[in-house]
Amino acid sequence: MRRSRGLTAALVLSLVGAGTGIGLVLMPQASAVTPPVAFTADALPTWQPNGVVWAMAQANGTVFAGGTFSAVRPPEGAGSGTEQEAVNFVALDAATGAPTDCKLSFTIGDGTATVRALTVSKDSKTLYAAGYFGAVNGVQVNSVAAIDIATCTPKASFHPGFPATVRALAVSDDTLYAAGDFNNIEGQVRERFAAVDAATGALKPFTANADEPGRAIELTPDGKHVLLGGDFFTVNGADSHALAVVDATSGAVRKTYGTIPSNSVVKDIATDATGFYTGNEGSGGGVFDGRIGLNLTDFNEKWRDRCLGATQFVLPYDGVLYSSSHAHDCSLEGDFPDGKRHYFLAQPTDHKNGAPAPVDGFVRGPRKLGWHPTSNDGLGEGIGPRVMAVAEKNDVKYMWVGGEFTLINGTAQQSLTRFASTGDTGAPTTPVVSAASVRPGEVQVRWRTSYDADDSKLTYRIYRNGAATPLATVEADSLEWERPQASWTDTTVKAGQSYTYRVTATDAAGNTSALSATAPVTVPATVQPYPDQVRQDGAQLYWRYDDVSSPFTADSSVNGNTSGVQVNAPALRQSPGATTGSSTAVGLNGTSQQIHSDHRQTVGSSYTLETWFKTGTTRGGKLIGFGNNTTRNSGSYDKHIYMTNTGRLAFGVYSGSTKVITTGLFDTYNDNKWHHVVATQGPAGMALYVDGQNKGTLDVTTHHSYAGYWHVGGDNLSNWPNRPTSNFFAGQIDETAVYPTALTQAQVQNHFNLAKAPADTVTEVSATEDTYINQGAPSTAYGSSSSLAVRGTSAYETYLRFPVPAAPAGQVLKAASLQIKTTTQAGAGTADTVSVVPVTGTWSGAGTTFNTKPTLGTGPLGSISGIPDGSAVHTVELDTAAVSAVLGTSYSMALTSTGTDPLWIWSAEATANEGTPQLVLTFGPK
């Protein structure tokens, strides 16, 4: 379909009187999106028709829309303007989205009139319209008309005779080319494609007869060739399905094509300086619904994007191919699996670093970019968006979209919308953050990358202990359907101390998400043996299930970038977990819950699957496996461990047929005890281990190769031996890991043994009572105050009481610290040193005043020097030996200072998040 690609700067005064009294909406001038995307995904207020928009063109800051409708109305919630008559055509101001004073009515005496194609002459003076209509503003025409843009009137001198629907137009300096359903023009045979004089409409000799309807037509930039698209199988007698290249003067065939499936057609063709592009639609099995990029030099194919979902329109602009479709399955392109419909896509027009190797004989399309406005199927055929155009006004570019949608970005908007090159206002989603530490001196902070509809590269800022200044800044890429985990390791932490982390995401325009929820962590005093060994053995996915909120399961592997997405809210933090220490498990209901990895990947020839499980189910289910879909049943699925109804375990791969190792008839594991299962495949074949013991091997070194996702707790098991009643596993899962190598039996046995090795445990104890005394108010008790104070002169002293637990059996205290948080008041920090000392006298929150303050011990437990202003968490290391001596007792400590700069902290009575005083105790093996 031909439309004007160039953006013209001239201003046609008769068409820009938009907005007066009808809601003028101009764009802000501060924005940025991730290059090379040129437009935000934030829809602008736009007048909307009451039917379907089929065609669009632009000139001089005005956008023309044609289709099947009778009126246009203001955008939802505009608060001004009333519905206006618009019979199958409307002209709108590109910058305001409001109708201009150009009114054209396309009608027909019998049937339903419709405008199916619009294009503008190269000098931007004439608008050509085509479709099925018999008059324009009462002037008789035959389905094609020329409009003088300056006066908004039909040109009486232009009067071609097209007897049937015309679906597409293209124009050169002197020729108008048409595609459609016609078989003749004014008595002369012209089947589906024709050319007429651009000034008079007189038929030209150009002949390119096709056997089925023409749907798209475009001129090459040099004007020498015409590109034809449609349903046809022959052009001028030559076999060529859906696409052909012909001479622009004679119509003689110059290039034929035979690689588009017979049940697919070309809906649109567009060109830029170096190539041309097709949008394709099909029906039935084996269709081609995507896009093709071709060279202009030899008209050969460069790449083919085989996403499924009826591409209606393609628009190359500034190195990016924008398209409208309802793409629902881009598995063959390495993008999203079959599922949600994506109505707008953007991708580079060419591969930037060389084309990849062909897959199934075709070079994949360039990778998708971060531009994701949303839409819906809408009216009519339920296609959604159908047509696009780029217009410019006041140095702002606008991407206009028409179709049959009724929603844009979740908001009611019918058949017309637009997006600007400026004014990005949408902030990224808030990161979901967790933190973990398995060895002294390291904390891994990780988060699922955020989603931003028009920015694929986001900047993340990591804040520690509530500080206002970020500790680190990280950049990471993400798309709507691919949000890998990002992580950062804090190496400035101390053993035995507790920390909290929060993260924000910021896009290129400076829009920033809310702070994430707080992620707490305590650094162990000694290496945690089981998780440390899993990491050291090279796990590339490691899910420990210590997450506190849905839907994110963190990856604890060293490079951690494969998080899990929880489906249907599994039960979190099930305790006790499979290993010693404080780690927890996840609970699955066996009917709908599972966890799948967050991005598509492939699996090499060597790998290991490892997990712990506990169940009493008699319905079996998949523990872990690989499949090509996420929430829907996978069509390709193997490399999995599943349980039969009787509790036996099976490890299977597909290598031309199903290859399975199954535990013995009496080796059943649905006994509600924790079990360790490991499956490996590599050069030595397949092996299955349970609780450290080899349960079988197979001499099979290959498996089904495809891109997909890891699943825990469920996915398809159809046609596998001893298939259980349920695809879904009911029970608890813990410590899931995937490795890119085949672990040895010694490594597997070591993991099994380490799971029960002694590990640190952390206990956080909140103050049961606190108060402070004030020398300036010597008779006042502050036990109910939400804040506490410390100062030397004039004196403030703070007293805290903790119920200190005894050490767990077989363990001793490894580290102790006091955690406090400064309040939000100005000057809450202090430049002085604050000491923590034992309280030896008696005191109470309700009764203690400066006049009755308790006596203090002489030996300090710990101190902290210089606490900055700003509400943040701070940790004071305490003397381990001194705290060990009071384990199992109620113990009091005081915060004192000798300086004059007061410290203000939250008390146990405060409601501040993460802010009340806590004693953090780390216990470990003797």
C-alpha cells in the first residue's frame, strides 16, 4: 500500500485550523527513548471514528484517514468538543489529533462505501483516494479520486473508471498505480493491477495482469520498478505467488517469487533507500504471517521474520521497521512463545553485525526492539491496528495508527491513535528485588529487570540501608517478553551484619520507578557449604526459593541472570527446607502452579538438572524440565525429571524417540521426606541419581534441540512412558539448579552430603522495651516516644532491652550486631562517636527519667563513628564474647555519646519500615 514516506515542511493553511474550541493538545518537548526507536509508547489524545480505519496518508502536518465510518468524536475524557460527521474520511492535525476544516464525504448509491487506500503526490498538493465509492462531496467518481489539498475539493479533471474495489495506490511524478479486485478499466483488460495518468486518470499501457486480487503496490525509489503484492499465483502468465516485481512503464515481469506459502498473501509493501519490506497474512496450518526484508539491487530476500499473527502494515522509518499485526507466536524468531497478542512491533530494517546463519532455509529477521504499545482486536474482523503513517509538525514527529481497535494501552480509544517522538512520560515497572549471601564479605543483590514500553535499556540504582545516595548503578536490557535477572555483588559488607537493599529503574527520559520493596540480608560469619558448592560447581541457574514475594524467583548462581516467573502464586517460604540453615522451599498445589525461567534459551549437549523435593502425591507430576512455552503447554518438551503415580522417578530426553531412565519398581519417593534428584547428560550418556546414588544410565548423548524455558513443577508430559495423572507436581521443591556440564557422581554425592552439613543460622531480635532520658527535662519519661536520642551534652541516653535467645544445640555465637535507623527529621545523624555499653542498673520505659537513670557498665560492647544525616539503617558490631555471656537472658544496653551533636533514631514504638532497633545474632557450628 502506497503512502508518503517523506515528511514535508510546508504548511497548508486551509488544513491547520484544528483545535479551536475542540481541545488543542500539544506535546511537551522533553523526552528520550532507547535508540533506534523514534517514538514513545505513550498514546496522545486523538479524535476517534465510529468505525474502521483502513487507509492513511500525511502531508504538511495533516494526517488523512479513510475507512468505513460516519462520524468522529473527541478522545475519551477530553471534556470539550462534540461528535462531528465524517463520512469515511477525516483530516486531522498531526500535532493536536483534532479534525481540521477539510471535510470530504465518500458515498455510493448502492452498498457500503469505503476508503481503502490514500496516498499523496510527491509535491504534496494532491491526495489520491481509492476504495469502493461513487461520489466525493457529491461529485461522481469511480472508486478512485484526486483531491486538491489546498482547497479540499475533488479534481474534476481526474476521472478514471475503476469498476470494482481498489485496495492500494502508489504514485510517481506522472502516474498513479492501483491494485484491487477489478478485471478491466474502461473496457480494456487490466486484471487486479493498473496505471493511469496522475493528472487526468487516463489509462496507461502498463499491464500486469494477475489471477487473484491485488492488495499492495509500491514504486521502487528510483521509479523504475513496481512491487506487487496480493493473493495471486500468476502475473502476466508467469508463476509468482503473492509477490512480484514488474517494469514501471510496461508492467513486464522482472522478478517472480515462490517461497511464500500458498495459503498466505502479501497485505502491504513499503520501501526505504536500500530495501523493500512486505507484511503478510495467512490462514490454516503452515502459514506465513510475518515480514520479509528484500534488497532493491537484485530484489532477493535478505531476511524473513516468521512470527505468527497476520501482519497488516509495514513502515520503515529511520532504520527501524514498524509493523502492525496481532503477533502471538514468535518462537521461530527466538522471541515470545504462543500466547499474548502483540499488536505493534519494531525491529531494525537490517542486521547490524552481519546476518545470522539461516534456520530452515531462511535468515531470521532482525531482533525486536523495545517499543510495545498495546491494543486489542477491536471491531470487524478483529485484526486490531491496520495502517500507520509518520507525520511531522513543529519539529515533532508523530506515529499515527489506524485500524479497528477499541483500546490503546488499556484505555478506550477507537480506530485512531498516535505516538510522538517526544514526551515520554511512562516510568518503568518497579523492580522486584532480593538479596542473598552465602559467604562472608559478599552480598548478591538481584532483581528481575523492569519493563518499559518504549525503553529497552534501563538504568538501575541500588540503595543500601535506606540511604538517599545509591551505592551502585547498573545498566541492563529488557523487553516485554524477555526480562532476565540483573544482579550486582556488594563486596563492602561485613560478616555477621545485616543490610537492606532497594532498587529503582530509570528510563532514557529520566522517568523513574518507585523504590522497590526492601530486601534484607544478613552476611554469614562462615561460608555456607551447600549453596557455595553449587555455585562453585558452575550452576547457571540456581533457584533457592527464599523469596518473600511473588512473582519473582531469584537466581543465586554466580552470574545470576535466569530468574523464575511464578505462575498462579505458589506457596513461598515453606520451612524447613531441604538443607541446613534458614533457607526455605516453595510449595506447589499439583493443579496449576509452576515456575518457568524468564527468558528463552537453548541447552547444550552437556547439562545437569538438580533439585530437592518432598511429596506424598499419588498423581505424579513434572519436577523440572525444558519446554518451548511458558504458561501454556509446551509443544516441544524433554530434558525433564518427572514422578509417576507410584512415586518412581523418571529422567527423559527425546532423541528421535523417548529415552527414559526410571528408578526401580520399589524405588519410590512419595514418602513425605526430602529427597535429592540429579540427572545428567553428556558425552558419557545419561545418568540419574537419587539421594547421592546412581539409579541408572543410558548410552544416549543427544536430545531434541530447540529454544525454550526451564519449568519447575509442571509442563506437558503427553506421550511419555508411565505418564502420571497430573502434569503438575504437588509438594515442596527446594534448591533447584541447572549446570552447563554433566556433574560427576562424586560431585553429586558431595552435594547430597553437604545439604546436612552444619550451617550458620541468623536470629533477629527486636527490642521489647526502649526509652531515652533527657537532661533538659529531667523528670520526663519517654518510653512511649517513637524516636530515641543520644548526646553527650546536654545529655540524652538511650536504653534498649532484648530477650537474647540461647544458642541452638551444637552451635555457638559467631557474630552479633545492633541495627538502628536514623529518623526522617533534619539533622538526625551525628558527627560524634556513639558507644554501646551494657546497662547494669534497673530501668523501665514507663518510669525511667534523667533523675532515675540506671547505672551503666564500663566496658563498651561496640561503637560507631559519624552517622550521616538522612534516614538510613546503620549497624554497630558488638563484642561477640560479651554477648555470648548473656545468651538466654533478658539483656539491656545503652547508647551513649560524649559529644554535642545529637543522634535521633526510631524506637520500637515507631511504624517506620525496617526502622526499629534489632539485635542480629549469627550462630554457627562449634
